Amino acid sequence: MLCVGGGNEGIVGEDHLSLVGQDITEFNVAPNNAHSIKHLDLSYNLLEKVDGVQRFVGLRELILDNNNLRDLTLPLLPFLHTLSLNKNKIHDLNTLLDKLAKCAPQLEYLSLLGNAACPNELMAGDEEDYQNYRYVVINKLKYLKFLDSRPVIHAERRNAENKMKFASVVRALHQEELLYSDEEENTPLAKDQDMERKTGFGKRNYKYKGRHSEGNKFISNNDL
């Protein structure tokens, strides 16, 4: 047994530790054999962070379902292949994926059901939103084989790569347009035009091209 805050006890084996449903708010203790633990289950607690995971360098599976996690900061876990974060309070998908890509580079199984970051039917999302979410996750985590309740198939990964490439091109074009717009606004001509717009009695860049314009009275029919 492993004693945690409040006198709660967990189940410790040679390669696993379970602290399910202990109502713990912090996880900052570890057994002496933490380095050899491969399966860690901290589900159904009140955790907002998991600082104690730093000592579990050999983890293969980490279960954190039904907690109060808004973000997740982990040490480098080179062997971690399964991570379950169902029913937490994670909103920022991109930040989470950036961290996971660095700390769990071999991740194969990930579940985020029941978080705001996962727009599936549990969070009142539609199929299109959910599929786009899958494309983002799959493109970021290169070795992912299973996401939420579905396997990642080859065609889906290919579509994810294509969509992300297209999105990158669109962002680059948008940034180029903004840069060009900024450069135009900073030219002397643009500043002069801006001053004219702000002046109550400035010039108007208006040109009339009709039959009765001043220019037309100097043009005969033979000139047309």
C-alpha cells in the first residue's frame, strides 16, 4: 500500500500503481520503485496538476480520467504509449498537443473525450467539427494509432497532412496580405491621403467622365 494525503491508500504492484477514486487534490508522492512503474492510474480524483509524475520515467500508460485538469505538464516520458484524459477541463488543444509532442514522442493511444477541446457529441459538437479536431491531433502526433473511440487509419492521416498543408498556405498568404497592407499604410502617400480624410475641407479625388465634363468641351467629334 502507498499512503497519500488524508490517509488514503493506493494499490502498488511491481509495475503498476492505482490511486483511483481517492479524492486526492495533489499527486506529489511516489513509491520507492517509481522508476519501474509502467502503469499509473489516477482517475476519479480532484487533481489539477500531476507534479509527482516526474519520478515515473518508465511509464507506458497514464490514466487521468475524471479529474480537474485544465492543462497537463509532464516530464519527458519516452516510453509512454497510452494517455487517457477523459472528462477533465482542458480547453486549449494546441498547447496540449505541443507539450505532448515533446514529452511523449511515442504516444500511440490518446483519449480526450468530455473535454471542451474535444468537440464530439458529448460536448455538443457536430461531426465536421470533430473530424477537423481529429485532423489537428493526428497531424501533430505522428505515431498516434487510436484517438478517442476510433482508430487512426492511413487515409485519415493523409487527409490530415493535406489539410494542415493547405491551412499553412492560407495563413502564409494572409500574413503576406497584412504585411503588404501595413507597408502601404506607412508610405508618405498613404499618410497624405490619411491627412486629407481627417481634414474637414480637403481635396476630393473625384473624376467625372460624363458628356458634360470640362474636358469634353475641348474635344470635337473628329477627335473621337
